[in-house]
Amino acid sequence: MKPLGIYDIIRIDEYSSTPKYQQIINSVLKAIESGRLRQQDILPSINDLSYELDVSRDTAEKGYRYLKKIGILGSVPGKGYYIKNVSVDHVLKICLLFNKLSAHKKIIYDSFVESLGNNAAIDFYIYNNDFSLFKKLLSERHEDYTHYVIIPHFIEGGENAYEIINTLPKEKLILLDKKISGVNDDVAAVYENFSKDIYNALREAGDRLKKYDTLKIIFPENSYYPQEIVDGFRRFCQDYAFNYKVINNIESEEIKNGEVYISVMEDDLVKLVERIMQSGLELGKDTGVISYNETPVKKIILNGITTISTDFYQMGKMAAQSILDDSRAHIEVPFILTLRNSL
């Protein structure tokens, strides 16, 4: 028989960034885990599911097709879909919060999902570096999650982030990308060491940097990037006798011979490249560019942009492994210098 309140069981959260077909899959897996769906229970037809959830027929069919592939659903021609098997491994129920969507965040997400395997139901949310939205999303989560995985970057208000984060059970929490002062020390963390990472990457690039006299980092005001990046940059310049400057706005900065520009934000990289092309200076000889965070397109721009970047694939994989191992270890993610023609 079809369970009462089936659309309270299979539902779509419009706030979630999880693909809607995956939300259908997650709903069914979590309902089996909790006992709300049982063997032989009848599920709505694809057409009914599409109509009631206001999703495309393709979306509903994709969700059911995956559940059938892993042996959860069966189907009878003319009668529809039913729960064929409830003997599934323990389902991990994960609340995943990212500060924004970007090319490198997608690498983290894909690696995380791939590494967890089939029996993980992931509710994925984006809070756009907005602490108020971050707080609202966590405060309104009423699911019985097994884990919360959080990337904690905020433009403002983040000084109080530890208060809401500390309301979560510490054994269920994993901080991703950045550790937060004030959060319980015995929670798991897979993180970047921002100050040390940029210092070591610039030191590794030392032979290329020798032909320049000045290093400038473009670090906008009200950025969600940690101030530790600037601290590590300054320390390197002082230790290795480079002139240096922190720039808030690249559009008002004169592009000069003998200078290297480190761009933290993707938007600033585009403006910087435009300015260099207009200047008549030769990139990699007269002036240099280093971009923070590796993405595939940087292999192509101006015959290759040098990058300093965490290993985003490993970050996602390490976070998933922390869950699978039930570990609370603090793990630094590898940081990589990729030298190209722009330096």
C-alpha cells in the first residue's frame, strides 16, 4: 500500500542546492533508514511525483532510476514502483554547507560525494558568505543528521560563528577549509594553513621571483578570504627582501615593470589581465601574475597563469574519509605551486 503522507516523506527543499533528483533519492533512503518506508510499500508514479513536487518528469525518473539501479526499488509494468529492498547499509545523513559556488568548490563537492559512495544522503546548502543565512540554515535544520560538514567563510559577522557552530554535536561536526577560533578543539577539521601555505609557495617560486623587485597582493576590503593570507605574504616579503604592497582595488593601480601581482579573487584576475594587456608589458618577463586557487581555465589564459592552490580534490576526499573513519583528527590539506608562463 502507499504510505500516508508520502509527500511528507518524499519532498523537495527549495533552499537546498542539492540536485532535485538527488533529494528524491535522499528522501527515500532516509525514510527506509527511519522505518517510514517499508518493504512492498507503493510509491507514486513518475507523473504523479513530477506533478506533486513540481519537478520535471526527467528529474523524477532519474531519481527512481538510480534507486532501482542500487536495488531499492522494483517496478511492475502497469502498476508502478514499490520498495523492493530495505536491507541497505547504514545511511549517512549529511548536512553540507558551502559558503559559495565556484569551480574549485565543485571539485570539493564531487570528490566528497564520490568518496562517500552510494549510501550517503547529502543535503547541500549555499549561504553566500552571509552569516545571517548561515545561522538561519543551521537553526532550522530539524533532520537527524549523522554529520555536519561546514566551510566557514563570512564577509561580516563571522566573529560570532563559533556560537552557532558549537550548538552542533561535536562528534558530528567537520570543519572544512578553515578552522574557527572558539570552536571546540576536538571536532574534526580538514583545513588550509593559509599563512604558512602562501609563504611556502612563494618561497618555492623563488627562482622565478628573483627577476622582479616588488610583490603586490590584490586583497579587496570586505573579502571573505582569511587575513592570514596577507600575513603570510608580508612575512615572505620581509624575510626575502621584496618591496611589497597590499592593494584593495586593482582598477586604480598602475601596472609597472618589475612587479608581480598576486590575485586572490577571480573577478580581480580578469581585471588584472585586462590591465596588463593594455599596458604593453610582456607577461612573465616585465611583469608577473600569480592566481590563488587552481582552475582548469588558468592553464589556458595568456598561455598559462601560475597558481598557488590547495588540493581541492584531496580536501573533499579527506573530509569524506574523516566521516568513514569516524575520525576527529585535524588534517592540513596539501598546497601546490603550479608554475606557468605568467611568472
